[in-house]
Amino acid sequence: DAMVIQNPRYQVTQFGKPVTLSCSQTLNHNVMYWYQQKSSQAPKLLFHYYDKDFNNEADTPDNFQSRRPNTSFCFLDIRSPGLGDAAMYLCATSTPMTGTGADTQYFGPGTRLTVL
Amino acid sequence: RKEVEQDPGPFNVPEGATVAFNCTYSNSASQSFFWYRQDCRKEPKLLMSVYSSGNEDGRFTAQLNRASQYISLLIRDSKLSDSATYLCVVDGGFQKLVFGTGTRLLVSP
């Protein structure tokens, strides 16, 4: 059974047209992450939530926003997609590590975004 | 210097071969280390965690050298199904992981 679910799996949008990607999890993990991954590149962390605490990466553009209404769901909003935002968007979850470390992350299947 | 560095490959090996990947990391305070596998156009999946004492899971062996900040993955008796990109992943602190760009492995008949 899928533990981290992402919808839609494929999203096509027009330049500048807002889009929302969703992620849900059945693992009851406290921490949820959004990554952007382009071809032949490492996943790039955009932001993460530790419970309701939002942590934005310094280089994440303002065009990217996120919401986490409850433990199970997290959304990625791209306010005005540009051609450079075409990528795979990956959601991941984790249990929190004591101290300042990081534990295993479990990924959803991703949403592949195409911008026309 | 990148936080996690890997040889991008590709490593082309025949079935049955033994192949080793290396990875170096820059943050000496990192506490957790992992190898993830990623198939083309799929999500990363945990292959194994890496422990200081070294650990083995079937045909896969991972080693960690904290003094040299170096992690390795050894795959024995390669199968066609092992063809994938192998991501070296290191704890970046504050609940975050840092991913290498991956090493591509191609196993041929």
C-alpha cells in the first residue's frame, strides 16, 4: 500500500498559470518535505514542515509556497510557473531525529510538471 | 566544494561483476548516512543506511569512514535489475538530508 501519495502524477500548465500539487501520507510522520528535481540533478530541497513549523530554504524562490493543513496533507503552490520550473516535484516524509540530525526519508512517486 | 560528491559515471559492467561506488562529504558533524536508489523518472528509494561498523544487506555492502569523510557502496554479482542511479545521502542537520547527484550504473547481459 502506498504510504506517500502524490497527485497528480503528471501536471501540464501554462506559463504563469498557478498550479497546486498535493501530497498525503499514511505514516503519521511529523516532518514533510518538498523537493524539486531536474534531469541528472540531485533533489533540491525547497522547504519542509516539522509539524506546523515551516522551514523555507534560503534559495527557494517566492514563487513557491506551501501549506500543511494537518499531519497527513501538504501542498505545494507555484504561483506563476515559468519554463524553468518544469521538473519532478517530490514529497517526502520522515520522523524527527533527536538533536540536530536527520532520519530516513520516504518519498512519494513524484509529480512531473510541464510548463507550456 | 559540494556538500556531497559522487562520480556521476556511468559505470558499465557485465552481469555478475562486482562494482564499487564512492562518495565524499564535507560536513564532519553529519550523523546519518544512506544510499538511495533511483530508477529513471521514479522517486528515490532507500537502499540501505550506512553505519560506522559497516553493514551488509545481501549483495550490497556499505562502509563509512568518518575520519576521511568517505562512504562506499559495493555491489556483488550485479544483476540487470541493479541498473539505476545510486544516490549518496548525508545528514545535513536540522531534519534535512543532502543528496549527491548520483552515480549511474548500467549492467549489461
